[in-house]
Amino acid sequence: MTELQKRVIDFVRTIPQGKVVSYGQVAVTLGIPRGARQVGWILRGLEGAVEHPWWRVINNEGRITIKGNKHHGPLEQRSRLVAEGIEVTDGFKIAIEKYRYRPKSSISPQLLPM
């Protein structure tokens, strides 16, 4: 696992149940602006190998955007979010500002940019 992969996973693990973040929010928090796609690729590549709440990461418009892969798909992501009390429409849309996670304390030093 690369250092960036570890940092993404470490941050995603801090997202509480019933909350979501955007791919871009993860990227900016970790000091890689414009790195939303990179965060998505990392999560997609690790879904089957690492225990982490990947389903809590959505796009900044509040949509579930995973196209599905050998590990998980949008139906599973919606199911997991609904199980946590997050309302998801039939069009896979979430009121992101209602459920967005905003850490109250400063980010752990190991999550800061390298």
C-alpha cells in the first residue's frame, strides 16, 4: 500500500456512521487539490482488500457515482447508506449538505500533506 493510499483509508475511517464526504473533500483535506478522481481510484482499488467505510464517500453533487466493479456497486452503496439512516433517492442522490461530515477538531498530523 502506498503512503497516499494509507492516508486516504485513514481519513475515510474517521467518517462517522450516518455521515458522508465527497471525493474532493477527502483530496483537499489530504492536501491534494484536484485529486478527487485519484481518491476514487484508490477507494475502488482497495474495496475488497481493506475494511473501511468506502460507501460514505460520494461525489460533491450528492450522487452515488460508482459504476460497479468486482467488489461493490451502487445498489450496495445505497443499501449501506440507508442502513445508516441516510436518505437516498431512487436516482441515487443524497442531500450531501444535510449529511456531510465536517471534522470539528484539527486533522491528525499523519493525515496532513506529505
